[in-house]
Amino acid sequence: MNNSEKLVQVFSEALGIESEVVVDDLQYNTIKQWDSTAHMVLVSELEAAFDVMLDTDDIIDMSSVGKAKAILGKYDVTF
């Protein structure tokens, strides 16, 4: 499984949504499943899946799937 597939799987499982919904433009709070509580679950799952520890600013800035890719890129995760 490549990193893009892993990212889609993590978003899908953490938010309880279909993988087809996980696109770069999907934004925080635009679907009912991605609220503040789910955001923290998502962060935890991303950290575990990619073996990183996100800093507070990155957690706050993670406002979309595309932004998550950019943030993970800062931790040497490539897509």
C-alpha cells in the first residue's frame, strides 16, 4: 500500500466515510463526520499510520485532505 492509499484509508476509517469521498478538496467541518472530536481521532490515526508526531500548529492547520498531505510532507512523507 502506498502513502496515498494509506492516507485515504486513514481518513475513511477515522471519519467513517467512503474512500471515494476522500479527495484533496474535502475540508474540515464540511461533512458532519469531520468535527472537532473526529479531527483528534484522525490526527491520532495519521500519527500512527505514518509514524510521526504532529505539532500543535500542524494539527490546527490541517483543514483539508490536501493540507494533510502538505503537512505530512514536512515530516518526510511523500505522496
